Amino acid sequence: EPHARLLSAAELRRYRGAPGEPGLYLAVLGRVFDVERGRKHYGPGGAYSGLAGRDATRAFASGDFTQAGLVDDVSGLSPPQLLSIRSWLSFYSDNYDPVGKLVGRFYDENGAPTKALREAEAAIEEALKLQAESEQKQQQFPPCNSEWSSAKGTRFWCSRQSGGVNRDWAGVPRKLYRPGSKGSCCVCVRSTGPPWGQPDSSQHSDRGDLDNPHLEQYDGCHPLAEQCVLRG
């Protein structure tokens, strides 16, 4: 964007869509968009009018639309919140016309990215990696189905759709202890074939992921049963 317009914070404040003002802009991570076509949302009186005329990136993640929350500081946000910012930036890029860049936290007076922007982008990349790892883990260890009643206790069971993960195996219930987290959760574990991530070869024990060290069998349940009932 060699000819992108550079705006100061004072200039951007003039674009809140009020009568006599030159337009309706907002910024996300220092990138400015013309949101005139979304005036009913961002214009005066709109539900998101607080976002207009400023960079309120943090509010897109936190949902805090008070004056204290309508800021561009993204430090300390969680990975899901950072991914929310990424999603919103993609939304504005796809649906609204880019105007330029806001000189300040994320771009300097020459329109070059600042250290703060590079740090934010690196944090978003790390959040993407964590999301990919989480999705991979859910494919490996989908959550169990479960139900509880005072008469029968808790029943865990596995199916080819349990946990919202469609697959060609059902698996058996196991307790999964994730490093760094307290307690366990019930997951479905593949009980045949090679371990997750290993090529199918004659060297494996044909026990799927049953030997994973983070798993524990439920007491009183058959080790290969697709359901388990815990009394009490």
C-alpha cells in the first residue's frame, strides 16, 4: 500500500459520521476502514457508534464498549480474544473499503509497522498455532457423550459423532489429564491401529492410543467397553 493515506488520531476523530463531519471511519490494529455503508451500526445512535473515529481494537476482543475499553492496547489478551481481533480485521477487509493507516501505536509517521504491531501479529500467530493444536487434539481425543441421573449415576459413552467430531471410529472412554491443567475430562480413545501421528506399520501394537501416558482407565469399567457407568 505505497500510497495509503496516513491519519493522525485527531484526524480520525473527525470521522464519526455526525452532521458536518467528512465521513465515517474506524480502525482495527491501526488499519482504517470507511464504514459508511454500515452507518446504521456505526453512525451516531448506532449500537457500535463508540467504535467510530478511533482505533478501539481491544473492544472487538473484550466486548467492553465503555470509554475505558474503547482503546487500541491489546496487551494481555487471551489467545481466543486475539483470534477474535483477527476475525474482525478480516471482516472489515472483506466488507469495507480500506482508507489507510492510523499513525500511533501500530504505525509510525511513515506508515511503517511499529514494534507493537509486530508483537500483536506474533501473538496472533501463536494463538493460531494453539488453535490448530487444540483442533488436532480434539480429533485425536474427541470428548465423550455423557449424562447423569440420580438413579443411575453418570454414564459416559463413545460414538462416531461424540464431541461433535465425525470420524470412522467410536473409541472407548478414558480420563484424559492434560499437562498444566487440574482434573481430568472424558475423551474417546481409538483402541485399534497405530498410535496417533504414526504411520501404519507392522511395528505398532494395534492398540491405537490406549497406551498414551496422559490417559487413565475408569475404575469398574471394561477396558474396551464403548460406555461406562459410574454410580453415585
